[in-house]
Amino acid sequence: MTNKDNVLPYVAATTMAIIFGLTYLFSKIALSVAAPFELLSFRFLTAFVIMTLLIVFRLVKVNFKNKPIKLIIFLGFCNPILGNILDAYGLTQCSSSQAGIILALVPIAVTILAVYILKEIPSGKQVASIAISILGVVFIVMMGKSDTGTSSLLGITLILVECIVIAIYNVLSRKLSTNFSPFELTYFSIAFGALVFNAISVFSHIRQHNLSAYFDPLFNKDFLIPILYLGIFASILAFFLLNYTLSKIEASETSVFSNVSTIVSIIAGVLILNENFQYYHIIGSILILIGVWGTNHFGNKKNDANNLQKTGSE
């Protein structure tokens, strides 16, 4: 393997992590112009149109015939529908830096759910790491409540529930990966999101008797630029970079780069949006990242031990 082959997966993973990390910054900017459902409708409509063009021009292929459509519909309900609703409304009550910190818990939530759904039992050290991360979140919540009141607590709660929803999506997506390709799973989710969110947005405009205002946010650069970023980079480019990385290095190693997303979202929120960042954010984020690292690290050691045991028994 050449040096180029060794370096490219890590460059791709880092780029992917930066893209995901900036998602909350652009969402926060767009939400200053439009309502959450307007943001969601145009984000997924943009991604759907582009992915459909890829299929029309035969750059990629999809085939949903004789496949478990009911399960993938439930997958789409979890994310993007429920997950993005929680995300959009959570960001109206919570800073993007706080959201980035809390969403570092997703790998932890996946580990917990995998026990029940995938029958993957964590080691004692992984459980301890999970406890450390949870302690970090509790610390941020309690300190944030005393500083900013119940509105911040509501936002943090919504983002925490989003973590669980994303974890459910990840675990179910893994189970469905034997029936659907990664592109098919993503395309269906994006199509489902585009349909549901645009229907809600249109219905809302009809109720308010201003359907003609449906496209108004697109004439505001503070909305248009984030939508292009969220629709093209966050929903499509990052997806391709993720799958390229997974084809070159192990999934457990890839998941470590989610920590980079957390750091990027914190830095972007503080430097660009001038969001408040207190000492307890630093302490809490350190605890969360230590827990995430420990969950991945000790999980890898457990897998290595299991593989060694299997090899010795053969």
C-alpha cells in the first residue's frame, strides 16, 4: 500500500468530521431567518434533487424491489424526521457549542442500544467510560441551568433525546445494511425527509394564507448559503467521504473522528457566533470526550481479545 493510500482515508475522515462539525453553525444561522420546518424542507429538498440527478444520469443505482420497506420507513421516521425536528427546535433553545458537546454522546448511546438490539455486550471499562460521559453531560446541564434558566435546559433535553434517536437510527441502519446499500438507505431517508418536511411547510403556509411566501427565505443569503451547505456538503459530500473512509479503515477507528466534529462545533460557535463558553463547558466536554475515547478504545481491545481467543480455539 502506498503512502497516498495510507493518508487519504484520514484526510477524508477529517474533512467529513469538519463538515459535520460546522452543521450546527449553519443551522443556527439559517434559523435566524426562517422557521425550523422551512430550514428542514429546503435542506432535504436540495439534497433530494441532487441525489435524484445522480440516479437519473446513472452515476449511481438504487433498487428497492423486494426489500423490507416497512423497516426503512421506520428508519426514516427516526432520522431525518424525528431527529431533525429535535435538532432544529433544540438549537432555538441551546447554543451550537452545547449541542456539539452533547452529541458527542451518540457513540455511547449506540454502545448501549447495541446490547439490546445487536447483542454486543460492553466490557466493564466501557461501562465506566459511559458513566464518565454521562457525568459530563449532567455537569453541563446543572451548571447551564443555573446560568441560563429553563430555556437552555429545554434545549439541552431536546438535543439529548436527539442523541438517542440518532443512536437508534445507527443501530437499525446497521441491521438493514444487509438488505440496502448505504446510498439506498441515505437516498430513502432524504426523500422521506423532503416529502414530510415540505408537506408540513406548505400546509403551514396555507393555514397562514401566505403560500406565496414559501420561497421567500431563498432570497436571503443568510438562509441560502446555509441551505446549500446543509443540502450539498452535510447531506451528500460528507456521506460519500464517510463511506470512502469505512472502505479503507475500520469502523471503530472511523468513529473516533466524531470527536473532531464536537471540537469544530464548539470552536465555530464561540468564534463565529460569539456564543458564551464557560469553564464548566470545558470540564464537561473533557469528561464526555474521555468517555467517548474510552468506549471506543476498550471496545477495540475487547474485540482484539475475542479474535485472539477464536484464533486459538481453531
